[in-house]
Amino acid sequence: MAAVHSKEFVKKVLDLRYKDGLSARQITKELGSEFLMVNKREMTKNIVIGIWNRNKYLVDKQDIIKEQVKALENIVIVKPLHIERKKIKQEHFRKRKCLSCRKEMLLEKNLYICEPCKKSENYKFSTTQHTYHTGGA
């Protein structure tokens, strides 16, 4: 059974997306209690995405264009990085999950924590906890 959302609620969701730039998860946190009171069920990211997709005709074209430009700018930044990684020999990198944030990333063969996690203030590394062998006798 499809849920029927009020026009005010749909407008709030679309404004949070296109005017404030919030993600589906952030909108779920923001409007979850209101949704729960009206529909007697939890709001999920998929509900928010469904509202976006079914009601795009209510959004100002300029807002959609701004979002598309932002996505294209991100592609322009990321593409050269991928090209650089392809130039480096494949055997030096592995696709694995970061042990800190659990995101799947392309990491150097001997690394298990991604650069953003290493740069965060919560990251701590102690050389006394790790042992290594130099291969000597």
C-alpha cells in the first residue's frame, strides 16, 4: 500500500534537499518524528528518495541544475585521481574496507586505514602495539 503524503510534507522534504542540500539520511533524522506521528511507522532513506523521484515536477528547474552542476564538479575533481591511480601498477593496491570507517576503498597493498580516517583527530596510532620482522637472523 502506497503512503499518501501531504503537500506540505512533500514540500518540506524537497526544500531540505534542494534548498538546504541535505542527504536522504539527514532528512530522515530531521523529519522522522513528524512522519512517525502521521504514518505510524519509521521513516527510511528509501521513503525520502521515493518522494524526491515522484515529485521532481514540483522543484524549481534552477535548483535541479545547481545540483547537477555540483555533481559534475565532483566528477571533474575525482576523475584525474582515478586516472593517476590507473597509471600506478595494479599490484600495489587492493580494494578493501577501511578498518576505521568501514568504507570500501582502493588502498595501498600494506595499508588498512584510509587517508581521511588517518587525518581525523580521533585517529591514534601506537608503534608499541605492532611488531614487525626485518627478515634478518
